[in-house]
Amino acid sequence: DAKTTQPNSMESNEEEPVHLPCNHSTISGTDYIHWYRQLPSQGPEYVIHGLTSNVNNRMASLAIAEDRKSSTLILHRATLRDAAVYYCILRVVSNAGGTSYGKLTFGQGTILTVHP
Amino acid sequence: DAGVIQSPRHEVTEMGQEVTLRCKPISGHDYLFWYRQTMMRGLELLIYFNNNVPIDDSGMPEDRFSAKMPNASFSTLKIQPSEPRDSAVYFCASSDRDPSYEQYFGPGTRLTVT
């Protein structure tokens, strides 16, 4: 499976921007970059995804390097509720049972701590 | 919508017993996934269904594990017999499109096998 590399942990102060980096040097042309987060004692939650262009939604922004070998998830103003594990994942097309589908493989993620 | 519903939320059982975990996906979602999360191995995909048909079960650890989806609104993951190393949090997720766009996860079932 295509791999991503993220820092084990990061810290931020409340109401400050947070930039969470991710390296994916083996990414292929059809792989989408996905971000999920997992709050304590909850299931993972979708944050954002992109292919080549930068993406924005109500939760965050995703900045993708021109060569696509790295990306950055941007939380514009961190809140205490943003404290979570953030996963950077490559959506890889897999084949099984005669069906092609996009498979997500979760790594260890980045533990984000937000200080009041 | 209530989101993905899983039951029970917590299960404690003794080694050798049968365990059945249940999942109700979001209505209208054609894709359903079972994941397992442990400290050692992180979050692993066990099996994936499309339109109630198992498509990829390569992540199922061994024959003691089985999953079914008898209809579009219900799926089960069964472990028989259970072992202490099966202790983990099991998540069910569903999606309404190509499966790895936005997946909606349930709250999980924390399984402890003693």
C-alpha cells in the first residue's frame, strides 16, 4: 500500500492556525489524498480530500505540493475541540472480486494537542 | 439521520465464546466497511461490502471471523470462538459513493475478551 509519513505529535495554542504536514513520496497519478481525524473515544471523521488542486471546506484547507509528494492540512483557528489524531491517507485503487474500488489504509496519524 | 449505529457499545466476554457485533449503515449508503482498531496495529480494514455483497475480505484475520450483510440496513461481524487477542474497538462505516470518498464511521464497539 502507498505510504504516508506524518509527525507523531504536534501542539498548538487555541485560536492559532495549525499546519499538519504529510509526506507521500510514492504517490501515483490516480491516488487521492484524504484526511480524517479521530476525536477521543469516537470513530474517525472525514475532514477533506483532494487530488492536485488546493481544497477548502468548512472544516479545513488542504494544500497540495505541485509535485504531489507532500500535502498540508490547515486548521485556520484551532479550538480545543480540534484536539484529535489526524490521519493523512492515500486513496489507492484496489481490485477485488472483479470490482475496482478505492481503498483507504490508515497509518498512525499525528496527535494534535491544543492548549487553551 | 442518526448516522451509523453500532451495537453493543461495549462487550465483555470469555475466551471461547461467540461474539456478534451489529451495524446499521446510513440509509441509502451502498458501501459498508468493518474496521478494527488496536494500539499495536492501528485502524485496519477487515472487510468491505458493496450492495450487500462482500467484495474484499482480505483483511479478515482468520476463519474465526465472519461477516454478513443480509440486507441493505444491517450487517454483522461474528467471532467464533473469541480469543483475548481479539480485544479491540471494532468500527463500522458506510459510504454512498465510490467507497473511499467520505466514509461515515459509527461510534464503535469496544470488545474485551478475558
